[in-house]
Amino acid sequence: MFPAGDSRFRQSFLSIRVSGVALNIRVIDCGDPAAERVVFCVHGWACSAYSFRRLMPLLAELGMRAVAMDLPGHGLSSKPTARVPYTLDPLAECVVKSMDELGISRCVLVGHSMGAAICARVAVLAPERVSALALLAPAGFGTELDLRVLRSLTPNFLSSLLPHLVRRWMIELVFAAVYGSLYRPTSRDVDEYWAPTQFPAFARAMWTLLHCFEWSAGSDWGFGEISVPTVVLDGGRDNMVVRRWVRRYAEVLPNATLKVIENCGHVIPEEAPEAVIGAIRAMIR
């Protein structure tokens, strides 16, 4: 699994405690550890630090330190059975405590999809730790009707069967739905997203997130108080996130700008890393 065999990246594991639950969190580091500017990346639902493999070296080339984590339940991080670690505030706390362990006092936060809502919540709870936000295809302003439909399609009894139902070819089908025309996924990409599904606890964690994460948090959890410079990137061919959720960030956050990337699907950090770099550089200036 990534980053095996790639000397540009460093891998380590952090031991932290969130909401009374001990967690082992995998982080991937790229660039100069002593760099003044740090960019901390948080992935989306069912993804991992692998989502940022194309973005991180570009940040390092600009003299920045790039860090990406596997959230609880994902990648090679712990997959607790308790529901609490899969809710918004504990996940935001997980990001802050990981920054503490890595000696990062302040950073640019880059969040993809579900990770964007987590980064926004960090900016609410610990504004002094965030210098800017880049929200890529963000979720977080979903409506209860949308969530009721999704949850009704995944009843509790199905969670115990999911580890036996997921097949590698299903990953390829998902890719066909979520990517635009800017990037063609490779067989290695399929393997990297398929690999975590082989942990029996992974499917249960994804079910728990779907049912317990506060997907509509942006409306009531203080996102309108975020004052740091923010860029919201929207894939012009994104079929995964309801587009009004994405636009809502730009409407609610006082210092947010919205940029649409034509022909880009949902996985913006993989499909258009150069556009993300350009947005981050503009905010830094």
C-alpha cells in the first residue's frame, strides 16, 4: 500500500485519544519537515491519504510541508467499533490532536468531500490553528430528505454483510461514476482503494459514518463564523455531491470564493492537483 517504494513520502503512526477512545492514526509526510508553511490534508468518506498522492509532491516543490492522514476507520488507521469517533467533533478533534503530535501549530487545511466539513469544523473550534481553508467538492450542507433515502438503503443488518459483499470490480464501477475526464484511474488506483476493504471493520466503519456523521452540520454548527480565507473548488462533472451543498459553503463562509473546475469529477485532489495548488497559492498571497 501507498507510500511503499516511494522515497518522497514518509509514513508514521500517532497514538492519540479522542472522546475516550484510543486511536492509532497513520500520517503521510512530504517535503521539508522544518518548512514554515504546512498544508494538512483530510480525505473524504471511504478514501485515505492516497487521495493526496498527486497533490503533496507539488506542495513540497513549492517549499511547503504537506501532511495527509488516514481518518479513523480508513486506510491503516484504527477502526473502532464505537460510534462516537465517527461523528463530526471527535473527527475534528482527531485532526487537531494529530497536528499537536506532529508539532504543527498552524496550517492551511485542505479537506475533500466529508473531510471538508471536518476541516471547516476545526476552523470553528480552533480558529487559531487554521490560516486558510481549501474545500474540495465539500459535503456538509446535506438535507435530511437526502440522508433519509441513503440510510433507508443501508439498514443495520446489512452492515454485518458488507465485508462479504464488496468486490474489486465494484471499485471500478464507482470510479466510472465519480471521475470526470481529467484523470484516468489506473489498476494501481483500484488496488489502493480496494485494499482497505479487506479489513472486516472497514465496511462497518463506513456504514457508521453514513448513519452517524453530521452531514448537514454546516447549517447549524458555526460555519458562518469562519473568517479565514477559503476557496471552494467544485468539479463541473461531480456526480457525488449535490451541487447546492458545494455552493452553500461559498454563500455562508464570509471570506470564501467558489471556483468551478470544468470536466472534473468528485475526486478533485487526484484529478486536478494543479488547480488546487493554484488556489492555495492565491490564498497565501
